[in-house]
Amino acid sequence: MELNRRTILQATGVSLALPLMEAMNPLYACSEEAPQRSVFICTALGLHPPSFWPETAGRDYESTFYLDLLQEHRDEYTLFSGLSHSNQVGRQAHDSEMTWLTSTPKPGNAGFRNGISVDQVVANHFGYTTRFPSINLGSDRTQSQAYTSGGVMLPAKYDPREIFSELFLDGRPEEIRRQKRRLAEGRSILDELKGQTGRLRRRISGDDNHLLDDYFDSVRATELNISELEGWIDRPKPKVSQGIPLEIDPRQILNRLDSLMGLVPLMLQTDSTRTVTFLIQDPHVDIQIDGVDERHHILSHHGQDLDKIRQLRIIESGIVSAFAGLLAKLKTTDENGQRLIDNTSLIFGSNLGNANSHDARNLPVIMAGGGFTHGQYVAYDKEDNTELSNLYLTILQRQGLEVEAFGQSTGTLEW
């Protein structure tokens, strides 16, 4: 008998929508030993290679135009070259944005299905130990690089004021009651869906029953999420000394980056999450930056035009400076007698090694914090690259996950 697809689509809508409800709130979880965290920051239009890379490797590497902006943090990070994900030639050059945190080959090609991103491996491990299993940020829209094991992108948050409110401002009693009702309604819907399981199975083929097994696994996972979320609703949000961010014109993209970067230490210090992603996107607006009169994307394809490179360096200097500001804050934030940066592994880089030529090899990668030994430039083979997933695996293990592989990893990265 033919089954009406509308029923399945409605059920799928329930299973996908409920985990993203508004009831997720942060709470500081105190412990004697500070937990390890991870932060992944990607600037999707690359970094101008001659302004970024030193000529020599090792601890005595010379600084460059961009690295000058990080000079005071030189001992807090390691610079890598010769890292990338294998087989990233996809449907179009910028599709490597989708796989920077997953390493899945051939992004965007026919039949492509993304894999799980490294941050979601962390989120699945810790779950609702924190109010947010993960937090995904974007510079001006909901696109992110966070993907579930089923290849579904998790949306990013991009308004600093809304993010701050969700993290640190308690809702009014009526709002809390409304959140509880939504969860209760969601649970009753799932209970009804479970009651329909037998009838659905009798009406479909054996192959379709295997598909339904995967579907109902997601329903059960959603049900577990609802139970976890209910436990957080009545808990007060953490109090922070910082006030709510000022409203920022979307065209002032560098000001927004600074504001969003400033929220990351608060997320970590209050233990609101154990992992954060931040995608610095190609702005969809005409940006307002002194000395810049072209779109970022156009400037990234400069064709060696000197004026375009000059403008590009203004934008990218602002991005690197925003990262420097984050490092400075993490260095000066105390957590149980330690610096917050010592318990936070940060990756800053791009999915493009050379945006001008759409090259996804030899990616710019800075790894900071996490209690690792830093202060050097580690240069792997720029032609025969080492898997970036090896660095991700190293971070996963530092964060306490007992995993032996991630993505296309061939082992951990040692330096």
C-alpha cells in the first residue's frame, strides 16, 4: 500500500526542530579541575599568503605582516603549514567551507553527504553536561561549519546582543512557563509518533523499515534531549560583569567580529559549553571599513592587483586582530588559579590556502592554548600535505575523548 509522505515529513520536522528550541540556557558548572575546551575559528576567504607565511621554520621564524599583530602572543601559539584535508576538489571551489571541520572528501559533488564535524564529536561526548552541548557562531548569517553525524548543518548565531541575552539574561516567568509548555507539547507529539510505529511498519517494505529504524533512532535521541533540556529551564543563568553588547550595524563587520570574539571567553568561563565554532563568512553586505571600497570576496581574488591586495590586507588585518584580542582575553581570565587559555585549545585558520587561486591545500593554521608547548613554526611538506584531521584528533584527545581516529586522520600530530 502506498504511504502518504506527508506523515513522514511532519514527523521528521518534529525530530529535527525540537533539539533547537529556545530552552537552552548556560549555567556555570563548578569543579575543582577546570575542564578542557575547544574553539575552531575559520575565515572562509583565506589569508593572503605572502602577508602570513614566514620564510623559515622553527622557533626563530621571522615575523610577517599578519604575525606582527600576534607578536605579544607568540609563545601562546604554534603556526603550521603543509596541513590540509585530502581530496577537497568539489563541485565549486568554496565548497571546502563545508568540510573544514569534517574533512569529508569531494564536497558538493553529486551524492555528497557530509560527515560529523569535530566540534559535534565533542558535543556528543559531553552532551548536556553544559547547557549548550556546542555553540556555533557566524559573522553575519546562520551558515556554519558544524555538522551532525547525519550530515545536517547546525545553524549559527550571529547577533551579539541576542547571543548574550540567551546566555546570560534570565527570562521573565511567563517566558519560562512558555518554554516548559513547548517541551511538554514536544514530548506528547513524540509519544504519539511512537504509537504510530507499528502501523507504519506494516504498510511499508523491508528496505523502508531500515530507513525508519534510523528515523526512530533520531526520535529517541530527541526524546532524550527533551529530558535533558527540562533539567535546565529553572536553573538561573550565570552572572557576568560584562554588559549586553551594543547594537552594531551589519556593515561594520570588524566591529561585529570583535563583539562576537568577546563573548567566547564568557561562554567558556561560565562553562556554558565545551566547544565553539566561529565561521567568518563572506559578508552579504557592503562593508564599512576605512580604506576599503570593494567586497571582501572580490578582493580575495585580487589577481595580484596591488590596490586590491592593499584593501584585502586591511580586512584581514582586522580579522587577525580580532583573534589577537580573543587570545589576550583568554590569557588574562583566571579559572581556578589557571589562565583560561591553558584549558582551551584554539584553531584559527581557513579552508583555503590561497583564495586567489581557489586552492584548498597548504592551509593557514594557528593552534593556540590547550596546555600545549608553543612558540614555533612547524612546516610540513607543502606539496604532500599532512592531514589536518591529525591536529583535530590531537585536540579531541586533549579534551579527554578516547578516540583513535577522526575524519581522514592518520594519527595524532606531534610537534
